[in-house]
Amino acid sequence: MSGFTAEWLALREPADAEARSSRLVSFVSRLGRVLDLGGGTGSNIRYLSPRLPAPQRWTLVDDDRALLARAPEGVTTIHADLNVVVDDDTFFRGCALVTASALLDLVSDGWLQRLVRRCRAADAAVLFALTYDGRMECTPPEPEDDEVRRLVNEHQKRDKGFGPALGPDAPSRVVDLLSAAQYQLRYEASDWHLGEASPQLQQQLIDGWASAASEIAPDRRERLDDWRRRRHAHVNSSRSRLLVGHVDVAGIRRA
């Protein structure tokens, strides 16, 4: 899929948990089997399991065996390509809830359409958390901030293993598709607000943004490297504040 490491997933997990909407979890609260797509080491499970009614039966699907090996005990793990999963209704049959975290901005429009069809056919509730929506705000500001955001958002639409990615268009697209599939929806912002308590996460984000922007605009690499050094200096002096925009979307099938 995208080559995320266990270290990166562990680093972002506290920020994810702080940003997410517990109200949307209550909206889709269901007894029965829960299917977690692209669940990695199980951070989505660790967030949701205390907030959903018991008993729960979790199935976590990912294409990385090393990440699956770190999943919580008692969870059924399946090593599978999500491109195959979304075309196989057996994964979705009998699911009360289909969920994913930080996934939909990586997938293509065609993949997302197939996912929504599977969820509708299973009559499953859905909860898609932490989908990136294109907003990035950096404090204190630097002259290149808007350029970096534009380049990063362009990079987000490159193929991440599912075809051309939706990137920042994913939140509005999943809302449109679920509405057309007769889902009753609720959605809320789940933004990261990162300050001096999360210097490592900020530094890795800055490095990732600079690298992505340089891939899109290699002729501006020197300028982008200088931007990265200045942003790191803000982090090191505890002055840096970063906002990363996400959206959580929850839906239940209309009667």
C-alpha cells in the first residue's frame, strides 16, 4: 500500500486519538463484527474498542505482515491486498461496522466507489476517520508555506497503490457516495493541533512535506530544503505550531 512503518504509526497514534470525534463513534455504535481496513498495528481498534459496546469481533486487514504481528490480542488478522479485498464480498458479509483510519485520501475514486457498494450491500454502518482534507497551517509563518501546501496536495494525488489517489478530495467524495447510497451521515473535523508536546511528529511531518514537495518541484529543492531547516528551527525553539486538517465521516443505512 504505502510503506508506513510501525514507528511512524506509533508516533502519530496519540495525535490521532486526541483529534478524533467520539460523538461519531456513538452514532455508529453497533454490536457484531467490525472490519478494519488497512488497520496496521491496530491503532483504530485501540481507539474504538473501549467506545463500542461489547462483545466485539474484530477483523483487521492489512497488506503488511510485520504490522499485523503487532495487532492487539484476540483480533482476527488477515494479510491481504486491499485492492483484492474491496472486490470480494466475503470480507464484508455479516459486518455490523466497516471502519478505516487515515486511508481514504490514499485510494482512488474507483476503489472508493467499490468500497461504498460493498458496505451498502452488507447494510453495514461505516466510520472513516482522519481523512486528510488539504489544510496545512504552520506557525510562525514562512514565505514558502502556501507553496509547500500546494505541492504536497498535488503529491497526495499520486498513485499510492490504488490508482490515482483522491488526496484532499476524499472527504467530500466519500460524503457524496455515501449519501447516494442512502446513508444517514454525520461528519466532523478531526484536525491535528501540534505544539511543543509533539516535536518528533512535527519534525517528521516537515521532512515528509519537504520531500513530497521536492518530488513535484525538483527545481525548487534548494529553496524547499531551506524552508525545512527554518521550520525545524521553530520546532527546536518550541515556537512551532502545526495544524493538519482531517475529517471523520460516520454513516448508518437509512431504514
